[in-house]
Amino acid sequence: MYIPFILCISLGLLIIYCGYLIMVKKKLHLIAGYQGDQYKGDKEKLAKIFGWYTIGVGVMTMLLPFGLEYIGLFTGTVFGVVISVSAIALSIYVMGNQMRS
């Protein structure tokens, strides 16, 4: 019974740590598809926005099993939609900055 809670909390902490590495330590190679020599935008801004996004995903991952247990299966659908829509919006934002620079 406690295994999903422990697993999601552990995975959420790992995702938050990756967000910390991206945002604070500027480990941009952790971003999927990132190629430093081809990116023309502001790398500081990219690290900050992807770091915050990743930390947000980590927090939501940690909260997911509690929502599923106490609210219901609808929480999983909301989780998926929020993550998907925010990932699309983030991709559009980053590509827009890439084209302008």
C-alpha cells in the first residue's frame, strides 16, 4: 500500500534535484535535445525557466499519489493534462526565443 507513495516521492525528489541542477548549476545538457553550440538564445533564461518547470513537475509527481488516494482517478487526468499543456507552452516559448535571437 505504501509503495506507490514512496516511489512517487522518491521520483519527485529526483526530478526536483534535476531541476536544481539545471537552474542553479546550469547543467543544460540535462535538457533533452539541447545542443549548446546551436542554441542562440539566452542560456541563463533557458536554465531558469526549464529549472522551474522541472521542479514543478517534481512537486506534482510527489503530490500525485495523495491526490489519487484522496480525490480520485480524475487527479491523474488533471496531472497529465497540466504536464502536457505546460510542456507544449514551454516548447513554444523556447522556440520563439530561439528564432528571435
